[in-house]
Amino acid sequence: MIGVFDNEFDLVKAFTKVKAKGAKIDEVYTPYPIHEILEGMGKRTYISHAAFFYGLFGALAVLGGMYYAAVISWPLNFGGKPFNTFPSFIVVTIVATILIVTLATLFTFSARAKIFPGKEAPIVHRGATDDKFVMVLKSDEPDFNPLEMEKILKDNGASEIIKS
């Protein structure tokens, strides 16, 4: 069963009531993240932890590479400058770390979400890609009551209900 809503407030009200009745929610599609829905779905992401470690190891690798190139492998003494001029490495390290974190996190997200070029994504409702809020309920559960769920969705502002 699919409930389509025109605004997030009706969706959140219906979501809490459906969860209170014990029905299983398969997925919720929204045009932007809604924190109540994310918390209510119980799905947690650790991509921020991965991004932190990408940044930490990326910064260490960039600093180590620059130190090796400028101090160990090919030291140049020009203008009385000491071999290890650490402050000159900082700006390049920051920029390279941002690049490494961005690309590594993008690839991690794409791999975890199984997103790749040419993949056909199933579209549950055409409005889900535009401005509608769509909640998909698992109607194949043994304790699922379609009449009760339909009433909850309608009473909480569903503009459309699709029975599957």
C-alpha cells in the first residue's frame, strides 16, 4: 500500500500513527531529508565516520608525500630556507584532503547505495521525484490490516492511496 502526501507535516503525522499501530514501513520517499522520518525508520548511516577516516588518512598521506618529496628525496636549499618548511605544506594538505574526502565519500555512498551509470531505478510514484511525499507500507505482513491503514492514511491527509 502506498500513501501519497502533499506536505511533510501530514506525512509525519501519518508516519507516527502507522508506526504506533505496528505496521511495517518499507520506505519513505521525500524531496528532502526529514529528521523525524529518518529517526523513525531506524536506519543509521556511518558515512560520516568513513569520511572522517578518509580525511585523516588522506591528510597524513599528503603530508607524508610532500615531506618525502621536499625533505628526503630531493631537498633543495634556496634562499636560506630550511628543508622542512611545514607551514608551506598546510594549504596544499587542506585542499588535497577536501578532494580526497569528497571523492572517497562519493564512491563509498555510490557503492553502498548500488548506484551506477545506466541503472534503472524503480519509480514508486511519479510525484516522488518531484514534490510529493510517498510512504510505502509492507502489505504482505500477516498482521497488516489494509482497511485500518487506509483509514489512518486518509485521516492524516493522504492525497492519494494506491493499493498494491
